[in-house]
Amino acid sequence: MPRRPFAVLAAFVGLLSAASSTATAQGGPSNTNLMEFGIDAGATFGLGDQSSVQITLPAARFRAGFFLPGDSRWSIEPATFLSWTKVEDADGLFVYDVEVGALYHFAPPSNLTITPPLSVVYVRPFIGITGANGGGDDDNEFFAGAGVGMELPWRQNLAWRLEGNLGYGFDNEAFRLGLFAGLSFFTK
């Protein structure tokens, strides 16, 4: 297998570590160390000359959100999708999608963990790289976009998360529409 998939995985781990240390190293008093872990099902529709559809169930990506201290409305959220497929008598195919977003919540995160919890609407600009490697060939693409979503409390420290987003791929010069539905777990 080419070295590039390992570099992508190492970059994701680095992003996760950097976001974690940034979220915990901020100065000043903090009344929350809230983190959000989640997994989403997704559908992505490529718009343009080469249209495409990708539906991934039950998990299109894993994400980890790090809220800034002090009940901040901002969080940094790396997310990833990694897949390895190997068929007998054929080269393996490694598919990846690694992104990082900055979420702005229109209400503080404490609204999700109070009793009774309240829904929170957010916006999420993001950047990332997606690609596939296999059989000596590789293809990747840098993308950027923004989304809007809502976290709907379900149980204590659990919430449903719904998001729609629009992204732009710079290699194929096409827009894509993404729809995600997932479950989030909040820590204190």
C-alpha cells in the first residue's frame, strides 16, 4: 500500500491532538470542558459536469468536537471517514475524507446538558481533503464549504444532530451538497 494513506491518517491524528491541546490549554476560568463525540450517516450529491451520489450508512464519518473554555459558543471539530476494501486477485482501495470545521453555536453548549436540555442551532465552515488510493493510482482533492445544522437533545448527554452543507471541490471544480444525520455524546 502506498505511504500516502498513512500520511493522511497521521495528519488526522495530528489535527485531533492539536485541537485537543488547544481546547485544554486556553487560559482563564472555565466552567465547562465540554467535548462532543459523534458519528453520522450521510448522503453527498455531486453537482456539476460529473455528478455523483454517495450514501453511507450507518456511518459516513466520525467527529470529535472540542468546545473552547468558558461555555464558549465556538468549537473546533475534526472529522474523518476511512475505508479499506480488498477483493481477491485485485489491489486494495483506500478511501479517505479528513476535514476540520469551526462550529459557531447560536446558544451556549450548556443548553444541551441542562435539564431539560434545549436544541442548539449552529453554522460550520470547514476545509478538508478527500481521496482514494489503490492499484498504484491515487486521486485526491482539497475542498471547502459551510453548513448549517441543529443538535436536538435526546437523553442526558446525548443529542441527534442534523446538518446540510454545501462544499466546493477545487480539483474537479464542482459543488457538492451534503446531508448528515447523526448521534452526539457530550462529556463534561
